Amino acid sequence: MNSPAASGPRTARRPVRRPAWAGRNYTLLTAAAVVTNLGSQGALVAAAFAVLESGGDAGDVGLVAAARTVPLVLFLLIGGALADRLPRHRVMVAANALNCVSQASFAALVLAGEPRLWQMMVLAGLGGTGHAFFGPASEGMLMSSVGGEHAGRAFALYRMAMHGAGIGGAALGGALIAAFGPGWALAVDAAAFLVAGSLRAFLDVSHVPAREPGGGMIADLREGWREFAGRPWLWSIVLQFAVVNAVVSAAEAVYGPLVARDELGGPGPWGLALAAFGAGTVGGALLMMRWRPRRLLLAGTLCVFPLALPSAGLAVPLSAGGLAAVMFLTGVCVEVFGVSWMTALHQEIPEEKLSRVSAYDWLGSIGMIPLATALAGPAESAFGRGPALWGCSALIVLLTAAVLTVPDVRRLTRRTEKAAEAPAPAPPAGETPAGARVRPAERSPDGRELSPSGD
């Protein structure tokens, strides 16, 4: 028999609802990014083990990695121009389809036994080509999916979801490789691309204004270059990160494992440091969901200085615990910069040029990484490991200080939607207009913002 309390009226629970700013497109993009990162992080490790298990050496692993990077660099600008010319979601779906096919073929070769080096290089090159077209289209699509007032919070949540999925994906990939071999980890990545591409096929671009016919691909690239080169805050920070990303990659990909082997007792401490960095990025994203710095680029650029600490910590070297603490702090700071940069680009770049500008940003961010990693060994031989690491730290500090001399970087301020928004026709029900991004008609040189160069 029920008690009166049990049989009395109950308060109905309200269904959990997503925030008003997290519209359909944003939700689909975030879900697809989580699925992709769950597969791709393990696949990067699986590709290296596939090369080694087929009889290759470290040089062969480098060749496969280079085969992926070269087409990524070569096709980025074309991918950006194409994404501003065609519906971006179609470019993204086509790129995901190419990645799905290339990874499925890679997996089939590995599972069949003894894949050849040239085959793995060709398939890695196809994967890099797909990413070159996907990246600019994805960034442009994400930025057009949220309104200006909530952009920072939306980008922080998106990046937190991506980083969290990347951490989980690396653990999942390692477990799959250990239990079943690299072929199955590659197969999971192919399936992840299939699922993510299917989600992105449902993106709605009806609110995006039709692109006006242009003068061709070259004219589009020139227009994107003018947009990029005409903003001192934009090209100065991209130049900064061309070097910063390069030396950070050299320190982490080459010197970090060597220091762990020679000074810290093996790969375990370096793995702990990398895990701490991943945790820091999640913490930084959580911070940026609440903190909205008024001077976006100033706050973001000040947070680049700590990126010099891991190289310095390896040069000392710090203990495993000290190195993990430094990497955690670095992860937090990377996210403060990343969200501030994305918010600035979202605010300042016209929607129809976002993908082209993002392509120049990407090109600057990754273009020097292969050269830096290739020169890391000769630099160690010529100067010693410690001086080479201190040199990495010094370059980061000097370049970041130089960027702070750019007035636009110091003065660019976040604008509220009320202050910047002009009256506009009401959008169709349930849609977020692309123009909801804060985009003033005219602006002084210090009135701009950026998008994340690191990822």
C-alpha cells in the first residue's frame, strides 16, 4: 500500500535541454569531432606500429609521416578557397569519405600482412589530402554555427570535447594495438570517419548567404591573401606560431623521448607528462567557458609565454612530477590562447572568407614543423641537447614579446553583441543567421580577433 507521500502528485522533471546557443549545426559538428578524434588519435600510433611490424625502421616511420604532411601543406590553400566557394558541409563530407576509404584500405593491407612502404605512403598521402580540404571547411562551418555573444563559450566546449575524445582515443588505440594489432585500430578510424561524415551530411546551410560568383580559384586565393595580409594582428601571430609550433614539435617529438630515456628512467615519465598536458587542455577549456577576457589577443598572447617552459624543463631536466606540472600548466595556457584566437577570427573575419583565412592560418601553423623536426637531430649534434632546448625556449619568449609590440594585438577588444549588432531581418524559425557573428562594418586597425593556431 502506497503512503500518501508516495501516491501524491509529483513534480515533473524537466527534460535536459542544450543551451540556446548550441544549435543543431553546432551539436552535429561537436558530436562528429568527438567521433573523429576517438578514432584518429589511436590511428596515428597504429600507422607507426604498422610500419615497424612490416620490417621498417624509424626512417620509414618518418617517410610515412612526411607523406601525410606534404599534401596537407600543398593543398591547404586550395581547400580553403574551395570551402568558401562550395557549401562547406559537402567539402567536409567528401573529405571524410576520402579519409574513410584511405584508412580502410590501410587497415586491409595491414590485416592481410606485410604491406609495402610505398603503399602505406600513398595511403597516408591520401589521408593528408583529405585533411587539407577538411580543416578550413570545418573551421569556417564551426564559426558560422554560433552567435557572437556566446562564441567563446561554444569554442571552449568544442575544444574540450575534442581534447577529451583525443585522450580517450589514444588510450583506446593503444589498447586495440596491444590486443589485436595496428590493423584493427586503423579499421576503427575508418569507421569513425564514416560515422562522422554521416553526421556532417545533416548540417543545415540554408541560413548561409549564397556565394557570389568569383573570378576563379586564383582570384579567390588573392582575395583571401588580402584579407589575411591586411590585418597586422593576424599575420604577426601566424608568423609567431610558425616558429613556436615548429620548435615545440621538435622538443616534444624528438628531445622529449630522448630526455626520458637518458635522464628520467624510460618512456613512462614522458607519457605521464603528455597525459598531464592533455588534462591541462581540458582544464583550460573549462576555464574559458567562464572567463571572457576583454582584450582577447592580449590575454591569449600572454599565455604563449608558458609554452617555453616544457623545453626549459627538459633542458634542466626536471623530475617526472615537475615536468608533468609544467605540461599541465602549458595545456591550460594553450587553451586560453586557442579559444581567444578562435573568438577573434569569428568576430573579425567576414563569414564568406573564413575558410580561406583559416587556410593561411593552418599553412603558417604547420609549414615549418617538418623542417624543425628534421633539424632537431643535427642541432643536438652541433650544439648539444641542453643548448638546443634552451634555444627553443628562447625563440618562444622572444617571438611572443615581439608580437606584443603590435598595437592591434594589445588593443583588440571583445565586442558585445548589443554594441556591434546592426538591425537585421529576422531569420527563419530555428535558424541562427550567419550574420549573428559580431562583424562591424568599419573598424580601426586594433579592432580584430583571431582563431586557434595550434591544434
